[in-house]
Amino acid sequence: MKKGTTIVQEAGKSFYEIKDSIHEVVSDVQHMNGNIKQISTDIESIVHLMKDIENISTKNVDEAIHVIALSEEQSAGMQEMSSSMALLSKMAEELNERSKQFTV
């Protein structure tokens, strides 16, 4: 009978150890679940920031394209002015040559 009591006591002790181990596992799983939730929140923040960066980059590209277009327009205007100046210079030379025909 003493042997049966010892076995029951050892079994009870084993059950308490198993119970304690289960509580540890539950605690660890809850801790990991909290970490996973935090990681998920951090990932959402990163995705939001990446979308903001994408929007800013797109705006910068659009602005750069606008600046290039303005530069091309300005360059075309400068070329027109240069052509006009050359034409005016030629006309001035012709006028100068023709005015030499007149003597005072």
C-alpha cells in the first residue's frame, strides 16, 4: 500500500510539473503573440511610410519633368532671340550699306 501511495504522489507531482510546463508554454505563446502584433504594427507603419516616399518621389519626378519642359521652352526662346538678333544684325548691315549710297 505504501508503494501505491508513493506512485500516486509521484504521479501527482508529475501532473503539477506538466501543469507548470503548460503555463510556461502559454506564457511564452502569449509573449510571442504580443511580439507578432508589434511586428505587424511596425510593418503597417513601414508600408505607410513607403507609400509616402513613393508619393513624394512621384511628385519630384513630375516637378523635374516640368522643369525640363520649362528649360526646353526657354532654350527654344533663346534660339528664336538669337535668330532674330542675327536677322536684325544682317538688316542693320544692309541698311548701313544702303545708307552709304546717300551723300550729304
